[in-house]
Amino acid sequence: GAVVSQHPSRVICKSGTSVKIECRSLDFQATTMFWYRQFPKQSLMLMATSNEGSKATYEQGVEKDKFLINHASLTLSTLTVTSAHPEDSSFYICSAREKAWGDEQYFGPGTRLTVT
Amino acid sequence: GENVEQHPSTLSVQEGDSAVIKCTYSDSASNYFPWYKQELGKRPQLIIDIRSNVGEKKDQRIAVTLNKTAKHFSLHITETQPEDSAVYFCAATGSSGGYQKVTFGIGTKLQVIP
């Protein structure tokens, strides 16, 4: 149980275009989903926290108009990188948490974004 | 906000030896401390966690200790095996602005030499 999927696993896009990444909890209802960014050989940096049905809470320094997060249902959250630039190239990982289960987060497999 | 420091950044041990990774945190309100193992290009996997009301927890070859007073916690891996080679992240979880937030350490690359 507690499986989280992400789609796509890899995406290459041109500079200036937008890319949407989906995060799904497959066998549980995720009251909270988290979006992280990870640069090569670096740690996971929390970008934003989203609770189902409410606006995402962004971390300091993360542009909410550039990284649009939607958590429309208890099993799906999306991250849209708008007007992507090469510096947005990174590994994006989501995680999900079911509040009733406690504090543990279950991570998705990640999405490798390359902006050319 | 919370600040988590982790060391060492790299660690090489001979197969069968023990490995210890240490983390410190700054926010005394943090109450949940998970450890994750991440292999190259893959998702982080929870390997063990500890809550602030517990001082030590063990699961086979892996153990975690927590010193709330000193605000530090450590991961201990005994009888290391080559498949233990990976990057390990510690994390501290606490409430911030009314919601829960996880802050990760910088990671430790563990290499187990056969």
C-alpha cells in the first residue's frame, strides 16, 4: 500500500513553454501533498505544501506564479512549470501524506525536467 | 525556520563495518525525525523514523538515536553490505505557520567497499 505515482517520468521542453507534472496517490487519500525540487547531488528542497481543496503554501523564494500547484482531489496534485527556462531543469519529486496515518510521507518516483 | 545539518557528506566503510551519520536540528518544536535512503535517480525510501518521545529505535541492522536536549539524532548501520551504498537523508518535521513541514539534511553519500 501507500503508492505514489508521478507522470511523466522524464520530459524535455523548449524554453518559454509550460509543463505539467502529475502526482497521484494510487491506494490512499492524500490529505497533504508536497512538492520538492532536487538538483544533482543535492538535498530535497521543499517548494510548496498543498492540502486538498485549498491553496498551496509556497516556501520562501518559490514563485507561485511560475510554479502553479493544484490539489483538486484527494488523489491528485499537479505542478505546472510556466514559461520554463533552462535553470528550471531539475528533478521534481512529490510526496503524499494521509493525516490519519501520522507523519510519514510517501514519495513519488520523480520527474526529470530538461528545458532546452 | 528549521535548520537541519548533516555530516559527514561522504562516508566510505569496509563491508561488515558500522556506519554512523549524524544530524542536528534547530527547532525544539520538531517532533518527528525520519531517515531516507535514496539510490541514484530513484525516489527517497523511508528506512527508519523516530518520534520525540522516544530516545532510540532499532530495526535489524539499522538504529536511530535521538537526544532532544542536544537537538541531535543519529543513524547507525551495522554489518554494512554493498547494497547499503546510497545517499542517506535525515529530516526533521515540525509545525510552521499552522502546517507541517519537513526539512531535509544535505545528505550523506555512503559507499560500502566490498
